[in-house]
Amino acid sequence: MSLNPDLFLYNLTIRPSVTAVKCCIGNFTGNRRQQEVVRATATTLELWKLNRNNGDFYKVVAQNTFSHIRSIEALKSSGSEKDLLIVTSDSGNLTVLEMNNEKGRFESVSNEPYFKTGLRRISPGEYIAVDGRSRAAMIGAIEKNKFVYKFTSDHRNRLQVSSPLEANKSKVLTFAVCGMDVGFENPQFAALECDYSDFEDRPDKKMHKTLCYYELDLGLNHVVKKYSEEVSFSSNFLLPLPGGTQGPSGVLLCSEGIIQYKCLSKMTHTIPIPRRSGQVGRSRIVCGVVHTLKNSFFALLQSELGDLFKITLDYVVQDSDESRGEAGVVNSVEIQYFDTMPVCTSLLIFRAGFLYANCECGDQYLYQFDKLGDENQRKFSSQDYPDDVAVLNDETTLFEPRPLENLNLVNIVENINPLIDAKLYNSNETTSLPVIYSLCGTGPRSALKVLNHELPFSEVVTQELPSVVQKVFVSKLNRDDEYDKYIVLSFVDGTLVLRIGENVEEVENSGLVLDTNTLGVFQVGGASLVQVHPNGVRQVFYVDETPQKTIDWAPPAGIRVLHCSATNSQLAIALSNREIVYFELDDLDKLIEYNEHKELAAQITALTLGEVQAGAARFPYLLVACQDKTLTVFSTDPESTLEVAGEEILSSAASSLMAFYMKDTAIVLNKDASEDDEDEPELATSLLYVHIGMESGVYARLQMDPQTGELSNPRNKYTGPRAVQLSKIEAVGQNAVCIFSARTYLGYTRPSEFKITPLTKPVFQHACSFRSEDIPENGVLAIYGNSLTIMTIDQLENDTIIENIALRNTPKYMCDCTDKNGMMYVLEGDIDTSRDVDEERIEEYQQFGYPKAPGAWASCIQTVVVAEKSVLQTVDLGDETAFRACWVNFESRPGEPFLAVSSAKNQQLSPPRNDATYIHLYRISANGTLELYQTTKTEHLALALIAFQGKLLAGTKNELILYDIGQKQLVKRSSTRLDCFEIVDLKTQGFRVIVSDVRDSVRYTVYKPLENAFVDFIDDTMQRHVTRTLLLDYDTVVVGDKFGNISVLRCPEQISEMSDEDNHGFLVKMRRTKLDNPVNYYVGDMPTFFQKGSLTIGGAESIVYGCLQGQMGCLYPLNSLSEVNFFKELQKLIVHEFTSLTDREYLKFKGYYNPPKNCIDGDLIEEYYRLGPDRRVRIATKMDRLPRDIDRRISDMRSRIVY
């Protein structure tokens, strides 16, 4: 690594991967009345909760494991109310985790090493099977290895994990493993295996699959293969059934077209998998779930088309845990069509009657059971089928799919999986945040999704006012009032008071001063209001909501009141002569002025008294900000009133101050929760924070010690070019800070983090909380211009508004032309899909999928109007499918834009072949629609197209071909064959072309007009399977490959100059050199788009990237050597102190394919916040800094580059 690198990047994840490897359900927080779901994405564990009152399904915890998760499973712990979580990963450890509610994070209970690190087919951990009583688990590999662990508890009820017992056999492939429920007999496991040892010597021999039963003898501490039987070679899925007193035990073995009940020493039952009418081929089961009721159970199985089938068993009930006589014998198995939903990887059923569908692609869905099946729906019973031959010969097992009847969709968790391509769009408005357009989904559920990082609100009513309002206040009249009584509107030259009742009407006799603007209105004492205005203070006493007495206080002549703050027993005001006046209530609720005014050295810009805790007489401190950028903490204790307790230097003069308690970011278990509120998210005890709005547009938050007044843990956020104003509101049961600048933001607490999210437009000038009989909670009163809006903020879980532009087929590529004509041209296509689509049945297709047609393509080009978020035109391509497109202006046809599209006729994917390949030219009309102009047949499929020097440059196979427009087709002007396999991407600047290969990295070429050829003059030192590239400058390109690496490659300056100056290219071609590789970084997911841009208002430009599984992040170039050295040292110390959940070594994880080079992992850096106080201090001491200084640097970096 260079001591002084000229390029050093800082990586931050914007959105984590959303594709779940596995999901499981359990009581992970210990609340037995509520179940939680754990989703394991590629590297992250997420805990989700269900609010069964309203169907909300929200994420509570997201924790990066810094390892590749392979599988997870819930483990019921004896002697504890909490379920544990078993995790296998590329760390080679069997990890058992427990949820720490106080910290809001998973913690490791046990990490048992069992294999080498990394992912191999012989590495156990691909399958986890837990027996029905959570006494043991089998950890299986794809080939050969199986380990069995026993779980016990010690005298303190702590989990004890035994050493692994091996059940290995060479040359055996495992397709599925499950733990059987056998009551309290020895634990048993079922595995679907294939022994290929004979096939290696005799390839003509037919292979067989077997269903094997393994038993763990608890007495002998030994694992044996108890029995095995040959099953259909198409068998692919096992689902265990309840045992003991809850069911007959055994498994459902799913094969192509059939389902069999299997259990040791019991008769096999066979039933068909019903097929749709007109379906080609038999169905396969891809996932399933068993749900146990009070006296019965049922199973739901899903086919690869998304059809759900309900399985019920007629069996002899066992009334004890000891098998005797005919107990547990199955008489018959029945199957019936249940409903249809998108294809899932996991199905989970809550005891509350909800079904969670973790879909393979696209959004996730939460359903509620309306009923458990239709008695009129045809059933197929095993009594009608003596064996599997009878099942396969029955051609009458048909059904007609229908809209949902048994399930009711109650919630959609929107995501961007898979992310095919994306575009970062910045409008020219100073108050607009960047918007991300992303191609997502498959088939009829495909969409161009518009991601807006905003928090929605529900508008109740908006009223136009006669003039512009400066501020709005809401107040009670009595301390014990449940609802607010007055709305006070402050105008430039007056005040308007409105009464809140059945109607909002003007108050004629409020007792307040109306002929000047109002700085603040506060309810103090038992039944009085305090109004602060520029000319003084008025206290109004009320009896039965009628003003009875007023007391006025006026400043010295020529002095005006500038700022104010109050609690129920205190008032502080700032005067224009730089003095602070402090008041407290006496026993008669009258404001008594403190006899000494505190004069400061500079003009006061803001002050605040904080929130008074229950039982306290006053807030112990007064915070005052001045024009000289100081923040002073004064004591309000009667023995040391207005004495300085602390001082801070700010980066800019403060324009607004607030201090109040906010919930901490840890989760707590509310064991005393009632049935009505047990589903509400609970957070740990509140902490006191000081919120600072600055004139520079920066918002800062500091934690305050209520005992000493010490300020710590700063967090900064740049909100725009305007001075920041603040107000306190209540939303979803917690205090939140409303931030007013170029946009309106809301700062609030979510489990595990404090978030600042912009509200949707309009941009408000001021707001406050509002409570009335009609709006008892979450109400907000806000003003913008001369409009007054009453609204509610009902949820804080989802901080991204996703708008969908529905597409017809699976998107393949997006040609972004928003900077040219405001359009996006999307290439779409689905194989094995009928082209006969009825547009009026699109909702039906979204549920059931398109009709299948083997070997056929349904392909089109759709024109999307970005501003209107709608599809303008659809161009059908018949039996062709489009792969790449680009906008091109031919030099010979000026002012006439074209869209070049490469396509293939009857394309087959594996092995790749087609009947013909073409490049189509579409003329782009003034309104953006496409009209076919000409078609050119090509020798190979062009997987890369780009406009180049007034012509069209195409990459076909390993050849660069330069086309010009002709009368009837494109004319080939130049052709150069390169030493690569298949060109997949082209980037150009001037005469230089960067060529990306599917497996041979990138190479730089330059076009030489004198030779009419492209000269390949430099390439990479290693092979990279390139997926996307982005040209950073003339010499530098960022490259993403299909193994999850992002690299920066750069052409040496001397070679770059030589390539430009050599008119024939002979010298530079003879001096063959390699590209420099200044940066390597492993993101763990395949990059599918890169773009330079900013993610915040006024933020720095960075490299924004997106990956196939929905992960999005940015790479920001660090500006100075001191900044590089600071974060390098900090990362090194955090790596030393930090321990991954799975005990995976961080540097080995990030160095999967290449050692990490010149890139800081911002996600790891932010783990510093979550380290214990001792470790944070230890790191700060080694860096010769204070912990708060490190906090500030980390916070500044995030606010600089991401939202």
C-alpha cells in the first residue's frame, strides 16, 4: 500500500441487501405473547415484529455479521423465555445467538468451530435441522459431511453445546435435511441424499436418491443411519410433521408431481400435486410450513408457480408421549388447492393468524387468514391412490387458480430485489433530494421503482390564511387538560388566537396581546398562560377558560425581547442588550424575576430550558448560544442561579436551541404490557439531548448529563443552505425534533439508531404538536407560506417512499435519456412465456404469472416518462429479445436522434445460441416515442453499444465494430478483433474506449483514424468477471465483478500520454504494460450499477453503486492525507477491538478474493458507536483523542456523503 495514496475511498452502505437467505420465527425477545421473525440476508441479521392490531410489520434490529450467512434456525431454550438463534456462516463456526433487549442487539452465546473458513461444498452449514424438542441439531454440507450437536443446560440455565458427532460419507450429495419430531424418543433426522460413487466409474449407470433416517442415541452419544430407502430422483423437498401428542411424526417427501408421507415403521401415503388447467409438465414444491393448532395441525406447500396447497392428515391421536398400540398411525392424507401468491423461499405462520411470505423476488407480503380452506374445493386423498404410479397416471388432478379467498393481504414490505439497473436523478431544485430509479422484480411483478428518501405524513386539513405566518403555537389552559385549547398564530405585525373545539374559531377575549408578533406561548403553573412578545411578557390567569387577571413585565426602555423559553415553572428571556432575564413561579403561580440579569459578551442568538422530568421542580440548566459561536450552560439551581456550568465552542452561531428527553436506541421487553399495547415497539429509558440549529445549515445533537450538565456524543447533519430552526413534536409515542431548513426533517429514534429523515413536501416554516378530541395522538400543526396544515405522522418505521411504475416483463437493461428528452427506455424479456397478453388481466397475471410457452420469448421495449412516472409506449419485439440499447446521434444525420437496440431471435440461454442477431435503429420522435427505422443483421449478439465520434460502436463477441448509418442498414466502417472472450460493456471519452470482458477484466483501447482501427494498449493484471464499469476520469475506471468486488483501475500517466500522441499506435502497442490498481474493496454482492452523484442537499460527490440483491452504497474519495491517516488508524483499532457475531475474522472476510486496498469500511467504523465505554475510551486514548472527537468525525463523514 502506498504511503501517500492519491486515491483513498470511504465506503458507506445506504441500503443493506434485502434478499433473505433464510427466515425463521420465534420468541427471540422473550415475550411469549408475541412472535418475531428473523431474516438472514447475505451478511445481516434482521429482527422484525408484527403489530397484530393493525397489521404493521416492521424492522426492529439490523445487525451486520461481517460474514456470509448460510442458514439460520430457531432453537427453543429450556429454562428461558427467549428462543435462541442458530447461525452457520463462512466463519466455519456453529454460532448460537441470543437477543439482548437492553442493547437492542444479538449477542453470541456460543461459537463452536467445526470447519475451515470459506464456502465449499464439503463445508457443513448449508443445512441446519433442529429436532422437534430442540435437543439436538444436524449441520449438513452439500457433499459428504454431517455433524450432530447436542444442546443441554447447566445449573444456571446457560446453554451448553456438545462436541460434534460425525455422520460422514464420501461421494454423497445432500439435497435436503430436516429434524423430525419424535416426542422424547432419541432425536431423529431425515436427509435426502444421492450416492454418486458408482456413477463416476460407470457414467451410463442411473443414479438414485435415497431418504435416509439418522438417529442420535442420547445414551451412547452416537449417531447412526437407522434406515434408508430409495425414492424418486425428482425428490427435492422435505417437510417435518409434528410428533408426540401433537401429530403422527414423519415427513412429507415432495417430488415432481407427487407428495408422499414417510415415517419409520409406518405406511407410506401418496397424493398428487394438483396442476393448473393447461399447465405444461408436473408441479414441484419449493417451500412449505406446518402450523399447529390446539388439537390439530395442517401444512401449506407452495409450487414453483406460486400455488399454495393445504395438506391435512387423518391419524389416530396419541394421548401421551409414550407410543402404544395404534397411536399416531396415519389413515389418509388429503391435499387441496388453497390460494396463489408469489413464489417464496420461506413461509412463516404467526399464532395470531398471519402468514409471512418471504418472496423469492420483489416485495415481501404479509397475509391474514380469513379461513382455513374451502370445503367446496376439490380434495385429493391418498386413499384413492395405492402407489405413486397411480398418482402419475391420473390426468384429472386439475384446478383453476382464483383470486385470494382464504388469505387477505394486509401489508406489503416494499424492496428492490433483484436490482437489475438504477439511475440517480438530481433535479435542479435546491430543496429537492436525489431520487433513485431502479429496475426491479421479475415477470408481471417487474417495476421501475422510484425511491424517495422521505417520511410520509397524512394531511387532515389545510386552511389558507390572510397573510404569511411566522410561527405557530398550541397550548393548554390548565396543567391537567387532556387536549390543547388554543392555537396562537404569530404574524409580522400581530397575533391571532383560535379556540380548539368542535370547530376552530377565533377567540375574542383571550387576554393575550394581539397587536404585535408573539415569540412564545407557554402554559405555566396550574391555570395560566405566558405570552412572550418583543415588548415584554404577559401572564394571563384563567378560570373556566375565561381570563380573570393579567400581569405584564416590560424590559427597560429601548430594549426588546429577542428569544424565550419556558417550562411549567420557569421562564427565561434574552434581551437585545445581551442580558438574560430568568423567572420562576412562586406559590401563587406568579412569575418572580430573579434579581440579577446575566450579561453576555456577544449578542444572544438562542436559548432554551429543557424538559422537566416527572417529580422535578425545575430543569436544572439554561443553555444560551451567542453570536460568537459559544454555547454556555448556566445553572438554574436556587443556590447557584445563572452560574456557568459549562461551555462549548460551535462551528457556527446557533439559530435555535432545544433540550428534551428522547428514547434510547435499545429495545426493552415490557413484561407488563397489556393485550392492547403489547404489539407496540418498546425502547429503553430516555436520555437527555440538546438539539442545536446553526446559521450555517448544520443541525447538531449532543447528549447531556442531567446531573453535571456535561455535553457529549455529538452528531451533525447538514440540512441545506438556510439557517436551521427547531421545534419539538410527539410522534408515534416518542419525542422527536422537527428541523426546518431547505427541507423539513424529522429526527427520531428507532431501535439501534437515531435517524434524521426529510418529510415529504411542502417545506414547512414551523410546526408543533397538536392534540384534540378528533386527533388524540400523532397530530402536528404546521405552517408554510400563508397556509396552516393539520396533519398526523403515523409511522416511523419506513423512511423511504417507493413509487412503482409497472413494467410488462422482466427488465434487462435501462437506457437513461433523462438529460436528453426526459425518457428512460427499458428493455424487457421473459423466456418460456406466452406473448399473448391481455392488458386488462394484468392484476391476474401479477398473482398467477403469465401463461407458459416453452422456448418462447415475451419481449418489449417500454418508454417511461420520468416526470410523469408513467409508460408512454410499448414496442413488442415478437420472437426477439433485446439486450442492450444506447442513444446515438450520427454525424451524417445531425439533429436526428436514434435509439440503437441489439437483439437476438429465439435466444436460448444454456447453452447460449440463437437463430439470428440484429441491431435495430429506432428514430426518436419529439415526444420521445420510438419508430423503427432500419434493421441490421450481425454475426454475433452485441452485448455492448455506445455512441462514438458521431457513429455507433458495438462490442460483438471479442470484436469492436464501428457502424455508420446507411440508406437501408448500418454500414461497417471499422472492425478490430481483441484478445478477449466476450465484450459486455464499453465506456468512451474522446478517442479512447475502455472495453470490459465477461471474464477477462478491462482493457484500454484508442481509435486511430489513420489506421481506421482500435489499438489495444494496456490491460489488467488479473482476470475479473466484469458486470459494470464507470469512467471516473480520462485514465481511471471503477469496475465491479460478479463475485462482489469493486476495484479502481488506472492507466499510468506516461502510457496515457503515449497512447494519445502516437498517431499510428505502433509504439504504445509494442510497450505492453499493465493497469495500476489503486483500490480494491469487497462488498459481498454483485454490482449492477455505478454512477457519480450526491445523495444529500449540498453533499459531496461520490460513487453510488447498487448490487443485485438490493444493496446500495457509496464510495467517497477522502480529501486530505490527515483524514486518510485518521480513519486508517481508527479502522485498525476497531478491527482489534471488534468481534463479529460469528467470530469471522474481518480482514479475511473483506479479503475474499483480493486484499482490501485503499478503502475504509464506514460500516465497520460506525461500529465504534456500539462498542462498550471501556473499549471506546481505549481506542480514543491510543489515538490521543477524546471519544467525542471521534464521534464527531464519524458523524461528519456520514452527513457529508449520505442521507
